Amino acid sequence: MMNELEIGLGCKRGNPNAQRELFDRYSAHLMALIYRYVGDDDDAKDVLQDTYIKAYDSIDSFAWHGEGSLKAWLVRISVNTSLNYLRSKKRLKATSVPVEMLGDPPDDDEAPSSEVNNLDASTIMEMIAELPDGYRTVFNLYCLDGYSHQQIAEQLGISEKTSSSQLARAKVLLARKIKKFIGEQDKITTL
Amino acid sequence: MSNNIDNNNWIEAIKQKADQATREVPEGTWEAIAKSLPKQPKLVKHYSSQPKRNYFSSRMWKAVAAAAAVAIVATTGFFIIQDDNNIPESGPITQTPRPTQVIKSVPVDSASTDSTHVSPQIPVPQATLAQNKTTTSSLPKPAVSHSTPSVSKNHSIANQEQNIKPEEEYLNNDFEDEMAEFDPEEYFYDIETMQALEELYAEYEDAMNQEAMDPWKSYSDSSYHQHLTYDANARRVTREKLSRYSNKKKKPTLLMAAYGNGLISSDHDATVNSSSNPMLAPAAGGNNSAMMMAPAAPGMSNTVAPPINYKYHHHMPLTAGLTFNKRIVGNLYGNLGVNFTSMTSDVTPDNGAPEFKQKIMLVGLPFGVKWNFWRYRGLSTFIGAEGLMERVVSAKFNDESVTIKRLQWSIHATAGLQYNFSKHVGIYLAPKLSHYITTMPLNTIRNEHPLNFNLQLGISIDY
């Protein structure tokens, strides 16, 4: 089994085995990541293909910094490709649900972490994917991929204030979804 | 507050789930990707497990390498061009100082003892005129002067050293080697003068033989003894030269031979064009382009101006340069560079003439190795050894340009402290011990102190 360094080296040399190994090892994780950005399996597949093609094309720019650096490098390409895809589809321009319609988030609109831990990862990813494009994107970037509001503002062409408020609404929506899902699960269990 | 903590916790829980999340990849995804990949494996120049250097440093290194290559080629080319120059080298002349002058000769009556009526055409350097037969050993060596201005100047510089060596030393000098290298197309000798000189030698030998055969007839106070100091070796050289050039068809344009080796201590009338030779300048320091040797009274042959001595005050040499260090292995670096050195001296003639300056400019190629044996953060210490090849690009003794072709070689040992501002650039302070192997015909601080100690402060560029 090849390690990351060998995979990177092989891809730089155009080794087909290394290229296939790069795909096999990380495609499922990247698919999940892209799915939570684009919110659709078919779109995610297209973006995943673009991600890998970009990765193979720009493999010479990859620098090994230790174990995990190749995966991090692929994640970064995936996020950028996803954002470009959303931008190309003009899905970042409008928020599906106006912020005003959501009202201020109540203090109790949080999901208990203990209950979140009991949820399946794919279920949570689907909940995130169901968020409106704008909210979902800001939530993904800020909460899951570690971007700052300033970076998000630059990436999406919005103000930091908008980014911050969209994040708050995204959290409210996601918390409600989780609570709703847990409530339904409880009812099924009770029955 | 508790809500916030809880809020952060559930977000963190989601993040952990997201990091672990996978999703099934639709079939055909890899095939679609594989179609867009190039069929042939790429040729990769290198792959390093180290973080890749940024683009700027890579470009900068190429630029530095190109600049170094240009500097090396340009400097080497300069040396080659200089080597192609036909101007004779001044080096050997330096070691055999001799005056340069063009002499108008007068017919010689070899039998005459009248100093106002002398023959043959004999070039008489001033230094020779300054001597009598009792001081033969201090007379200057034989010299060959010619019409090439730069050489004439070289000779004049040679004279300033005042190293009029004993005759015995002359016998062992490199004059014969120098003669062997003469190009007859370039130097024209006054054949008649040499013939006359040869005749004079022959007469002297005959006279000495006669004296040996007839001890009662003394020639010891004859004109020969008064005006000649016999030197068999000099005669041999003259004879060889005469045979070598006697068939020369070209019309002699200048009188070129000057034998001041003590062959002739003459009080003949002679007009000496001292050219630009400061040695031949009148004591008063006036017009030194020509001087007339007044006929000397018998026994007063050394009444001409004495040689001029010079006092030197050497200023601190200034060197500016650029050296590039390239890591060979580990902490061992090879270095190559280019530098420029300026040496200035104040020269004071002892004849009362005004002080003037001697300026020498050199361009050099330093090369060597450096070993960084200790390093802490940006600070490092090193020792190194270096060779330096220099070429004199400009040398002026007062207003006279001097051509010095000989490469100047030196070796250096150094130990120093360096602080790096960045990965490749640092400032260093290094004591340096230098030994200058090659000496210059001009009197410089290097000639006086071939081994010296100095302190260097500079900027180092390491790759």
C-alpha cells in the first residue's frame, strides 16, 4: 500500500497506479465534502471529476509537508472547485430563504451535542446539504473548513456582516433540523 | 454563556462527523477522470520531500547564476584580450631595473683620451654617467629600450626602485632570457652602435693582452681604464645580439641599445632624451624631456644628477566585491566572485620635486571554500580558504600609465561570524590573513607587506 508521499511522487511522474490510488483513497471523503457544498449528488459527481482533473494537472505545485498534507491539498482544491461551481451556477448570488423571514434566532435554538453525536454522519451531511445555498456555503466554510468571515467575504463577494448573519441563520436552521429529526426518531422509538 | 458553550459543542460535534463523512462515489467517475489524463507518464526533474522553494528564490538563483557566469566570462575575456596585446611585459624588467633613454651618439675615436672628442656611438645611461670605474658594481644593468611608449614608461618605473644591483647580480639575471624573446620585427637596433661597441671591446681586449705581454707598458691609466670597465659577459651578449640582428634590412628608426652595465663609464658628450623617466629628470625637477650631459673634466665623470629616491606613503587599499557561495555538501560551501581593488600611494621624490600619487586598480576573481562549523538560528561561524587572481586594469605613476600584464596571485585564510537576515542573505565580519605571492613592478603596500592581516565586513549570499 502506497503512503501519501509515494502517491504524490507517483502522480508527479504520471504513474497511473498512483493516480488511481489517489482517487480510490480520497474520493469518498471528497464526495461527501463536495456534496455538503453543492447539495446534490449529480452536481457533486461533476465537481469531484473536476477536482481530480485539477489535482492531476497541478500536482507539480504540491509540496509534501508531512502525512495528511496530500489530503489537505485535495480538500482545498475541492472547496475551491465547489465554490467555482456554485458561482458558475449563480447559486451564491441569492439566498433561498431571506434572512428577514427567519427572524432572530432564539436562544434555545441549539442542538445538544450529545444528540448530535448519536446521529449518523451521512444524515448530518444531508441536513447540511438541505440548507439554502448561501447559508450552507457560509456554514461549511466557517464551521467545518475553518475560514474566517473576512476570507468568506472575499471568496463569496459579500460583506463580513452578511457572512456573519448568514452563519447565524444557518445554525438556527440546522439546529431546528436536527431537533426535528431527533424528535421524529423519538416518536418512532416510542411507537 | 452556557448556551454558547453548548452551541460550540454541537458545532464541533458536527465538524467531527463531517471530517469522518464519506459518500459513495457514483460508478464511472474514475473512468471519466482517467479519460482526461495524459497517456504518457510525465518526466519529472526532481521530487523533494522538503517543502518546495518559492518561485522567487528559484528565479533569483537562476539570475544569480547567470550574472556570475557573465562576470566570469567577461573577466576571463578581458584577461585573454590583454594577453593578446603585444606590449611587452613589465615584470621581468622590474627585476632588472635599467634606464631608458634615446641617445644621440657622436663618433668615437677609440684611441683618444680627450673627453670632448670621443667615439664611438655609445649609449650612455645617466646612471652610468653617475659612476666612475671604481663604482662599477653599482652601475645599472644593461637594458634594451625601444620606442614603445608603454615599455619606456615601464622602464622608468623600474628605475624608481633604485635597485641598481651589483654587476655580479647582473650576470645571473634574466637578461639573456629577455633577449631571446625579442622580436626583431618589433625592435630595431642601431647596428652601427653595436658594431662600434664590439670594436671597442675588441680594442680593449687587445690592449689588455698587450699589457699582459708587455708589463712595462701600462695601460691601466689609459682611456680604456678611464672610460671602460671591461665585462666579458656583456661583450658576449652584444656579440650575440649583433649577429642576430646584423642582417636586418629595415632601417633603424631609433637607437635602442643602452648598456649601462658598467661597460662604459663615459664622460663623452652625450645628449640624453630621458623621455618620461623620472629617474632621468634634472635634479632641479624641471624639464625632464631632455637633458644635456655636459662634458666632464677628466676624473669628473660622475658629475651628473644623482639617482632620485622616492618615499612612499601607502593608503589603505579599498576592495569592493561580490561573492556567491554555493553549498557543495553539508555545511561546506564553494565560493566564486569578482572584486575590485584600489591602491593609492603618495610618492615624494627626494630631489625636491612635488609629491604625486601612484594609483593602481585591480579586478580580481576570488575562489575558494568555506565551512560553516557552528550555527545557531541566524548566527553562524565559518572558516575558509581562498585564492585570488587579479589583473591590473589601471596603474598610474604620477601621470604615467603603466602596463602590468602579470597576473597577481594571492592566497587567503579567514575565520568569521555571519548573521543571516534571511535564508540566503547575511552580513559577516571576518578577520583575514592574506599572502600576496606575485609582486608588482610598482612599489605597493603588498610588496612591502606580502603577508598581512585585515578585517572584512561584507554581505554574503548563500545558496
